[in-house]
Amino acid sequence: MDVPETESGVSQPRTACRQAHFLRDVLFHGKFQLLKSHTPEENTQCRQGLFFQDGRRRVDYILTYHIKKSSRAGGSRLRDNAFTRTLRRGRRPPRADAERGTDPSAEPQEDQDKALRRAEFESSLLEMGLELERDEETKTPGVGFVKIHAPWNVLCREAEFMKLKMPTKKVYEVKHSSGVMEKINAFISKLTDPLHPNLEENRTQKVKHLSYPFSREKQHLFDLSDRDSFFDSKTRGSLVCEVLKRTKCTKAKYSMGITSLLGSGVYLAAYPLHDGDVEGENAEPNDRKLLYEEWASYSVFYKYQPIGLIRKYFGEKIGLYFAWLGVYTQMLIPASLVGVFVFLYGCVTVDDDIPSMEICDQRRNITMCPLCDRVCSYWNLSTACGTARASHLFDNPATVFFSIFMALWAAFFMEHWKRRQMRLNYEWDLTGFEDEEEALKDHPRAEYEFRVMQKSLRTDHTSQKPEKEKLTCKDRFPAYMTNLIMMLLMIGVTFAIVFGVILYRISTKAALAMSSNPMTRSNVRLTVKTTAAIINLVVILILDEVYGAVARWLTVLEVPKTDKSFEERLIFKTFILKFVNAFTPIIYIAFFRGRLGGRPGSYLYVFESYRMEECAHGGCLMELCIQLSITMLGKQLIQNNLFEIGVPKLKKLIRYIKSKRRSFQEEEYEKKLQRYETDHFLEPFAGLTPEYMEMIIQFGFVTLFVASFPLAPLFALLNNIIEIRLDAKKFVAELRRPDAARGKDIGIWYNILRGVAKVAVIVNAFVISFTSDFIPRLVYQYMYSPDGSMHGFVNHTLSYFNVSHFQNGTAPVEPFHLGFRVDICRYKDYREPPWSPTPYEISKEFWAVLAARLAFVIVFQNVVMLMSDVVDWIIPDIPKDISLQIHKEKILMMDLFMKEEQGKTRAEDSVASKEMRHGPLTRSRSVSHTPCQSF
């Protein structure tokens, strides 16, 4: 096919006349065929829909579009369409359409316009060298399919354009380690061999092919003995996708690419095909089936992931996500063990905790002030025994150690992932990828091109000189203002809901305190805490879905130019909204609850009737633990697992039922669908943002408030073991095959992880200092205890209140509830007694404890961050063996090209010596007959 090309290899448009003849030729000589459904007599490969009708050319990509139901009328005849009508318009008599059963004037103008755009776009694809085949006679009514095949010369051209690194014939030995380390690694490898998937690629490779960016001029460097397998299905699909993104449909004065055509409904979908079936008797061996058996099955939950095969089938970005998820899950194992140890330490030492013993001692008979106005009466401190003992499980000296450990754990996790990432970059030939990424990220999105098209149409009448239009800040200003207002509004909604739950706790506590059932009155605190946490969980789950949709809508309003810009803006908005949604109730309990209520006789009221709530005597840490555990477990169980299992299956069932209702013969669906029809019913791939987001929120639960819930890493580990297999099954069996995207890192997510890890150090410092009783206990033990023990700590933290100083209408209606008259009650605070010269003023003990708390925050924060930086500095980002191998590859590549240049030099010297012997005439003849010179 004689198509003029530019230096970059992209075909230039022909003249209108030559293009029409070209399209007519390829249409009627097999380049673009209009096909009916395959019959059962056709060969197996063609029947599965993985190949063209000839059974030889593989389907690399699929475009789907809407067709009318009437297109089935007429039996097995080939249908006319806008593509062929465009070529023959004006050449046939007016009654030709009527003879074919099609009346162009009867079609809506919008459908005709879409058909013309499809025709022009597909003709441009043909000019680019792709081969197309249409199928409108499928078992999927209302949907037509365009099958795309990329021949060898197109694959080579695109691979060279994308600077795709491919393995050469040159191999070299890979030395992993030597001496004692080699024996240790061999022992560990033998020990963990049962944990590896049953794949050949998981065996330790002793040799590696030298990789080099593909070049058509240097094809002799590559092993091209089997051209069909040189580019695998993932690579072929990505190369075709690049052609589709670069090909334009130039209608009128604006151009539209595949993204714009998808956005405007000209095409319904565009996707590469899965390799084959994963289940069934006739399922042939393929990478997809292998992934389903060795990765997506719950029976192999204890095995490592086949990261190499995941990358081979889905591409580098998805491979990096699952590699990161695997590293994160592995690193949760030591964190879980230490967290369980801390929890068990609390269980073992609970009977030796002196403050808990003092609270549970009924002989002390400490009378506490009422928890609410009027309906609540005085109560004995010993009734809070259970809460005090439970608080010790999480509020003990081991939690400080665990907080420091988790901060260092986060630093080790970051460094371990960077090293793992560099190893994968070396194994996947991604070193030096930055330039390629810059060259490939500028494809405009569909919405951006559509908005530019609308803007160009509006300015056509006013502008005399055509200019290339683009969206400016002025065009986006309304969207920016909408974003700002909506983000503030959504955050305000979160605060309002948290405030509503606060009112629920206050009113419910007062209502339950009036109950005549003594069991109900004794469990008021536990009931209110648990129900409020469940309400918070339900609200968080609902708002998560709302905020996800709002963030996407706001990002669409901004109309970012590229997919990379769209993804980063979406990630930023989604993270802010979901982070605020998940952690606002927890932050309130940790840092604000119990500090805004005031004191007896001078309480702070909401709406002049609701008294602000207080923490239990054991502190708010237990309530923080309840809120954190219910929110974390609920999100993981309901949102991450049930939603991910149920929603895709439900959507797939709905699409299937709708198509089945529209079908003209129900028995058609009992037959086996083509591969591209089966993939059409799968859920479209929506990107990795939701997957990363749920793991980042989980990482926040594990690190931010880990001082209050040491079991968080354990529950995260159990969730991730299920999450990996759940995501694997979703990617392999529930989603369409995504376009393979290259990338050498996890992008902006790494920066978010580092930010969360840094904030976690500060948050845990404040939780230990202000939420727990760790600092007050230390201050009492070393400053106020007469014998240096914790005896008397509870009495030291309680202040006195004269009940005659209650405000009017706030005293208990049952003052003799305990069976005796109460004159003095106690409350938890550091204040002067009523008989002092300054009654109820803040005491000097309060300032001593506050100074110690602030000092602890400063010391803890700086020491832990310094230790994290030391870990970051000690551990190199690139493993030593990988650094040596990369250096070795560069030397081998230089040697390879030096030998090639030496061979060329010897050949030129040989030719020159022959010319000197035979004379210039022979030389001219030899030059004239040299194939390279002739070309």
C-alpha cells in the first residue's frame, strides 16, 4: 500500500480523489469487509471471535457503535451503511437505497452525522495501515463491532515511535549475589518455594535478554523468528490504542480523535480483547486462564502474586499497583504481630494497673457529679470499672512504643517499596522511561476536544483569521468557582453531620438515663457509643459514594486537557473529601470531645438545652477505639468487599437482561457469544483511582490513630488478603481488558503516602499526649506521688464541686438516688476546690500537665522524624545488585554497537579495496546495483 509518510511514520492525507479511489479499492478488495455472524461450521479460532474471518489475522482492538434494529432485516445480505454510501453518493440511481431496504432521508440527522464521522475515521485508520472488519450480524442487538488488526509493518512503526524496549538476541548472565548471601538466598528460596505460583517465570532467571528501543533499521538485533509472538497481545493492543489516539476525524474546521468520538456517542466503546475464556470445557490455555487459576482464586491466598504475568497481561501501571499492594500487605505482617503483642500486654497487665484497681474498689465510695442535667443523678465511680479496665488494653506504656514502631514501620515500608520498584523497573526494562512518558501524555481528552470544538464554532463567525483554539483560565473560571464553593459545601456537610451525631449522643444519653430499667441505665454509655459509631459508619459509607461522584463531576467541569491532568485533579478532590469524611468524627473524639463542656455549675450548652458531652473517667481513648474499629471494619467489610463483589455482578446482570429483552430470539443467547461480544457485557475499566483510594484511607487508619487501636494492622492485613484476590477476580473476569499503560512508579500516590506517614507522627504524638492518660500518669508519678507509685492517681485527677452551686434548674431531680444526701461531688478536671480563695479556677497541676504534654509532642515528633530520616538515609533507593546490572547492561550495549560499527568499517574497507583493484567503472556498476543505494 503506497501511503506517503512523514519522518515520524504518520501517514499524510491524500487528495480527495485519490482517497475516494483508495477507500473504494480497500472496501471491495478485502481491506474493510462488512460481515455477518460466524456460522458454527467456521474454524474454532474464528468462532471464538479472536481472529478475522480468514482465521489468520488476530483481532487486536474493538470499536463498538449503535445500530438500528431494522439493520437485521433482509436475512444474510451485507448491509449498506453510511461508509459505503459516502463512497458511492451521486453514482447510483435514487432508488438504490430503496432496493437495499434503507432510506437515508428516514434516518435522523444525528445518526447520519455519526455514521459519516465513523466512515471518515475508519478511512483514516485504513490510511494508517490498520486492517478493519465490520460485524453487524451478532447476537447482541443494537450494537455493531469493528474489529481492528495491526499488520507487522504498523506494529514495527508504532513500536519505534513509542521507543518500546524489546529483548534483543544478546543475553547475559545475571548475578544476584555471591558467597554467604547466595547460600542464604538459596535457602530462603527453597523454604518459600511452596508460596510461589506454579509458573515458569517465577523461577530464578540466570540469564536475561539485553533490551533496546525497537528500530526498523536495527531489526537484525532482535529475534524475529516468530513474528506472531514477538509483540504479545497486550503490546499489540497498546500500539493500536496509540494509533487510535493520534488519528483524527477532520470534519468542517475542527478535528476529533477517538476520545471525542467516544464522548459524543459516535462509538459506544473501545477496548482490547481478553485472550480467551477462563472457565469451561472448551477454554484453551491462555494467560487469562492462568491468571484466573494462579492469582484470582481464593484457594491460593497464601501464595505470592504472579507480578510478571500480571504486567504481561495488563501492563505496567496495573502491575505496579498489585506489586505495591503485595508489598504493603507483606509489611503489615510484622506490624500486626507487634500490635497483637501490645494488645496482649494490656490484657496481661490489666490486673496490675493501679488506677483501674482504684476505680473498681467499691470501698472508696467516690461520688461523681451527674452526667446530664436534671434527669441524671449522682453515681459511684466504681460503676465505671469495666470501662477503666477496657481502656487499659489500649492505654498502656506499650502503646507509646507501638506508635514509635509504626512511624519507623512507615519509613521502612516507603524504602522497601522504592527498592522493589527499582527492581521491577530493571526487570521490566523501564529504566530511562521519563522521556517516553513526557511524549505520550499529551493526548487530549474527549471532553476537552469537544469543548474546544464548541468554542471554535462560536468564534468562527467573529474571527477572520483561523487560529488554533484552546481553553483558557477565563473559560474555566466558572468551573473553578463552582469547585471551590462545592468543596467547601461538602466539607460543611460533613461537619454538620458530625454535629448531628453529637446531638444524637447527648439526647439519647438523657433519654436512656430516664429509663425505669436498671440494666438500661447501667449501660447508657456503651449503648450510646456503639449506636453513634454505627450511625457514623452508615453516613460515611453513603457520603463516600456521594463525594466520589461529586469529585468526578467537579473535575469534569474543569475540562482538564490530558488524562494525566484529569487523574491528578480527581485524586486531589476525592482524597480531600473522603479523608475529611472518614476522619472528622475520629478527630472530634480524639481532640475535642470532653474539652469543650465546661464544669459543673458552668456547663457549655448547645441550643440552650443540650449540654456538651464529656469523656468517661478512663478518658476518650476507649470511645476513640470503638469509633475507629467500627468505621475501619465496616468500610472494609461493606464498602471494599460487598460493594466490589455485588455491584459489578449486578451491573453485568442488568446489561444482560436488557439485551435479552431486546433480542428477537431468546434462544440466540443460549449459543456461545463471540469473544468481543462477551467482553462488551463486561464492566468498563474505570481506572486505578478507586483501588488506590481505599488503600490510602486504610493506610490512614493503620498509621494515624494506631496509638488508640493497636489491632488496626491485623484487621488491615486480613482485609488485604481478601482484597488482593477480590481485585484479581474483578480484573480477570468482571472487567473489560484495560488499555495497557506504561509507568515506572505509582505516581502521585507515593507523595500522598509520604504525607500521611508524616502527619501520622504528629497525630499519634497528640493522641498519646492529650487523649490518653500517659502524660498525666508520668507527671503524677514523678512530681506529686508521695512514694513514686501510682497510688492516689485517681483522686489526684478529680476535682471537688459543691452541689449547692448548681445553676437553677440543672440539679438532679432525684438527689437521694444513692440512698444518702450528697453535698460534694467529684468531676475529672484540674481545678481548685470550692473552699479555696479562687474556687473552680484552673489549678497549677493543670499547667504542669499541659507543659509536659506539649514537651512530649515536640520531643516525640522530632525524635521519630529524625529516626525516619535516618532510615531513609541508610537504606539506598536502588539495590546494589540492580545498580550493577544496569551498569553492566550499558557496557554490553556499548560493546554490541562497537562490534556492529567495526563490522561496517571492515565491510566498507573491503569494498574500497575492491574498487581500487577494479577501477571506477566497476565501482559505479556495483553501486548502481547495490540494493541499499537503489532504495
